[in-house]
Amino acid sequence: MKKILFLILALVTVQLGAQDVAHYKKIVKKLSSAKYQGRGYAEDGANKAGKWIAKEFAKAGAVDVVCQPFKLDINTFPGKMEVSVDGKRQVPGVDFTLREFNPSVKGEFKLYYIDLENYNAEKMFADLATPQYEGAIVVADFMYPYKHGADFKKLQSKKLCNTSGMVHVWESPLKFYKAYGETVAEKPVIWVTPDFPKGAKSIKLDIENEFLKDYECFNVIAKVEGTRHDSCYVFTAHYDHLGKLGKKTYYPGAHDNASGTAAIITFAAHYAKNMPEFDMYFIAFSGEDANLRGSEWYAKNPIAPLNRIKYLFNLDMIGDNNPVQYCEVSDEGMQGFSLFEKINAENGYFKAFEKGELADNSDHYPFAKRNVPCVFFMNEKGDAHKYYHTVHDKWENAIFTTYEPMFKMIEEFIRKY
């Protein structure tokens, strides 16, 4: 009889675990779907996703769900996105992408190629001053702005140079960013793959930008009450992503960061069913891809005082298959990190931790610089991470290997910390 009961309990445990993973996958699939158009700011994609996340927290059993508004300025590209080289159409997100600060541009332009191996700035600017290359688009290797920053700035200035913009040749798959999208530049910078034809004569552009001033976003904050209210744990993940590149192309963001957002929702469901000792807060940030705007706003305007936080877990791109877990830890979080190392050594959740230098690369940073004990987990260098910030970061390429060990490790940490 005891053996039968044991088998029944074991089966129930396995089923519950499977249900958690199924719920996790369902959330990732939903957030990376076409409905939310890359969870960007054009067409209100991020805010639509945020409203859905708020409902998911409520369904999970959170006793209090709040949407904390804030504003940002951001450049977007919801309109025309047409590029052709010598008459051959280029595919947005595949053959080319844009710098986030690009202005609208329309016309056909001559191409001028820079030879970095035999670089001669004086000759280049002399060539570009001739009628032959007046208003040309300059083509250079991706590293050009880093190797010749002063010349790049001159090329991009309307007062100092009569060029119409630049094309930078970069590795494939091409990435897209939002971090410097708070302003609009004078001239466009277009990123292309190494397949860009080296002998092309002209490029035709019809690109439309839309600059959103004081665009209102919001953080979604859910609370699960514990038996004690003097301290709390905080789970964070950003739910915004890159949005659209033209009318038809969007960046799904399954790995970045539907994976982390889904994880904190399932953590909320877990603790709603299993009352914790301390209050638990679950914060889904917007504005992370726009230079950590949401987390910085919350850190300045916290709902729960920062000095009450026992530990904060920032989960950003956790669904992958690399057995080595990348992390960053605040100075105040190092004692807790020792416990993570002990737990991992005992249970083998991950092969190892790769601890990086603390940086302003995700939503833990505004808390770390305010002396909050925190850790940032990110599974990089896996098969899903190679699609980071590309149009290929979609549900079909999502990987879920590291979700369960991450969940178990953090849950055990909270029980023992």
C-alpha cells in the first residue's frame, strides 16, 4: 500500500512539473506571436503585451497587480521599409537592418566604397567633394566608426560633409537595437550582410521613421503575500523588445525576453499556491531595450522600499541549452551568490557559472548601483542565443532546457537563504 501511495505521489509530482513547463512554453509562444508585433512601441505592441501579462499575474493568483506608468522618447519604423541595390530588392531584417536613430530617407544614391586596409581619409573626403560622388552613400566595414570615429562623425554631419548616409557591412544574422533610439540622427546608417555586392553602383531607399515623444509605457508589478512583511524577494524580467522594422517585419523576441517574463509568471503561480515566508514581488519591466528606462524609473519610484529587498533575481534570456550559466552579481549580493554556488555544486543544476563584471546591460543594474543584493542570470552562447536581436528569435527557434534547473535552483535558494 505504501509503495502504491509513493508511486501516486511521484506521478502527481511529475505531472505538476510538466504542467509548469507547459505553462511556461505557452507564455513564451503567446508573447512572441504576431499579435504583439515584437513588443515594441510602434502600434502599441509592448503595451498590449503588458496588459496581457497583468491578466496572467492575476490568473496566477497574485493578490495585487499594478501597472506603473512612465514616459520615454523613442524612434520607431512602422512605415515604408524599402531598400534595393542596383535594382535588386533587399529583405528587411535579413539583408539589411537600421540603426535605431535613423531618420526617414527617400531617393536613389550613388555608392562610395571605403578601403579600410589602405585607408586615406584625406583622399576619401576629396573624392566625396567631387560632383561624381555628391550626395553618395558611403559603404564601409562595420568596424569603421570604431577605428575612425572622428571621420565617421564628420561623414554623418550635414554641415561638414555632403554625403547622404552610410552602409556598414556586418556579420549575419543582422541585429537590431533600440538603446540609442531616443534621438534622430541627421543621416541614416544601414547595416547589411557580407553578401552586399562590392561592385554595386547605386542604392535606392524609401524608409520612414516615426519619432514618439513622451510615449507612455508601464511596468507590471504583481505581489504575492508571505507570512512576513518586513522583507521581500523580487523577481524581474523585461517584457518589451524591438518591435517592427517596416510594416511587415517584426522581431518576435522569444528568447529575449519572453523566456524571462514567462519564468517570473510561473514563479508567481508557484508562490501563490505555496505561501512563502516573505512577500514576493514580480516586476515585468518595459523600456529595457530603450536603455533600461523602466527599471530605472522603478528604482527611483519603488512600490516596496529598496532596503526591504532580501534578494533580487533578474531573469533575462534564460531559456537555452548552454550548461554554463552566465551571471552578474552586485557587491551586496555576493554572500547570497556563495549560496547559489553551494546549491549548484550539490545538485548539478548547471555545469558551471560564468560570472561577468557588473554592467548596465539589463534591469538588475539600477538596483545594483543602489546597493540592492541582486543577481542577473542569462543563458548565453547557446543555440537560441545566436538569434539574439534578430528576426529569427521566434517560437520555432526557442529552447527550454535551462528553465527547469533555473526554477529549481532559485526556489531552493529562497528556502535556504
